[in-house]
Amino acid sequence: MGVEFKKIDQLQMNKWIDGNKKYTRLYKATKDGCSAAAFHNKCNNKGPTVTILYNINNSVFGGYTSVSWRSAGGYHTDAYAFLFRLYQNGKWIPIKMPFSGNNSSIYDDASFGPTFGAFDLKTFTGSINSSGTYYHLNGTTNFGQSYTMNGETYKSIANGHLQIKDIEVYLVEDLPARLSLDEPWRKTPKWDEKLLNALKEKIEQYKPLQELNVPQARLLLVGQVGAGKSSFFNTINSIFKGYITSQACSGNAEHSVTTV
């Protein structure tokens, strides 16, 4: 399993944060150095961030805070902060551990890496050298002090160790309402021959409203050359014929009118 904040992970994070968000990577330990100085240099005064740890057992976990890191020293309160797990031993098993309401959401010190709660998740201090394939962090965990663990433990979240392949920190920004959807806006029936025949029958039985006093409906497709008007007709015609047809000529020309 690689080190990647996938789209499915981002969508899950959106649900936890409760909003449509954009994620921009600010810090990556394997690229910028696994040091508190590098972390704060890249992440201070940026705004809300999500910190993600990828461990050698392919478990992925971390924390979110809506307040900026500032190297201000001491604890800071953030009612929106939470810890999370996305993957457990490579399996996608997401869970959120919300802030429990005391005054210790994050610990923000220049000599500390990302630290959540009363050292619920203290990633590292100072600088950490790579062993070649992973970092053995010198941090600690004290899960349950500032965050509600919902039955989770150090072992179920982090496999009982802080040997990680990488740490990433992402800036979290609001996005406007989506113009396109990541998921269908409505559920549709299972596509099979029965559904196809039902849809065809519905179209075949369509009649204009009686008060319109017209015997049948006709469609006018208007669009530039190459927009797909003829192709659309040929597709519909093929569906009802039961085989591929090309009754309407399609292609490119300076001017084009198709009648069928």
C-alpha cells in the first residue's frame, strides 16, 4: 500500500469536517525532512490542517484541527478538532475520535511536530532520521485524554508503535458547491433487459395531453455541427430497432440539417 491521500479518503474527511473541501499538501516528511522546524516552516499560519501518518503496517491515521499551527507554545482549544483512522492494516476502516471538550485540543510548540490533545498523539520532537525505509518516531501516545476513542486503542489505531513510512500535512480549504457530482445524484434501478423493455414501452405509449389537440409529439434538436444531434438519433433508433443503425448521416460540414 502506497503513501497516498486518496479521493475516497478526502470524501470521508469531508463528511467528518462537514463540508466540501480542497486539500493541498503543505508538508511531507520524506520530502521536507522529518523535523519540527520543517513542519512549522511549512505549516504555520496557514489555517485548518489535517495531519496523516502512514505506518509500516499500512495503517493510516492522524488528526484534524481547524486552528493554525503557530509555534505559540502550550495547549490550544479547538472544538472542531478530532483524531481519525482511515486504514487498519491496509483495510479501509474509517473511524472518527472527536474532541472530548477539555482545553487541550492541540499542543503547539516550535520543537514539536504535530501534536494532538494532552499528548493523545504526539508525533515527534526535534529531528528524526530515516532508517532507510521508515522513521522510528520519538513521540508518544496517550489516547483517551482529550479525545473520545469509541473503543479504539493504540494497537487498533497505530498497531502499537510509531514506525511510519511518511507524515503528510494538508491545508483544508472551503470549496464552492459542486458543479459535478462524485456520486450519482439519485439511485437508479439495476440495468437489465427487463428495465430496458420497460423504458421502451413507456416511450412507445407516450401521447401528448389530450387538451393540446395534437396527434403526436415531434422533437427538434438544435446545435452546432458535430454536437451529436444525428448520433443521438441513431442511438435511440438503434435501441428500438435492436441493432446498430445509421439512418441519419453524421459527420462534419460547414452547414448541416438532418431530417428523418
